[in-house]
Amino acid sequence: MRDHLRSIWEGASSDAFAQQYEELKPSFVQMSTLLCFACSSSLYLKSARRR
């Protein structure tokens, strides 16, 4: 994804985007993990109620 977006921009804008993306990447990964956990928990609770 980063490389695709970077190809759209040129020069300093491209470099600034790449740097910012790398700085924020851990937050993206944490948010993804949190959302997966929340979805899994929700599905588990729904299935437990049906029993």
C-alpha cells in the first residue's frame, strides 16, 4: 500500500509520506489487532448466547 501511494506522489511529498507512514505503522498494526480481537469476542459472545 505504501509503495502504491508513494508512486502517486513525487519528490519531497513522497519522502514525507513514507516517513510518516513508517512512524504510524505500529499504530495501524495495533488498531488492526484490537479490531480483530473485538470482532472475535463479539462472535464468541453471540454463539455463547445461542447455547
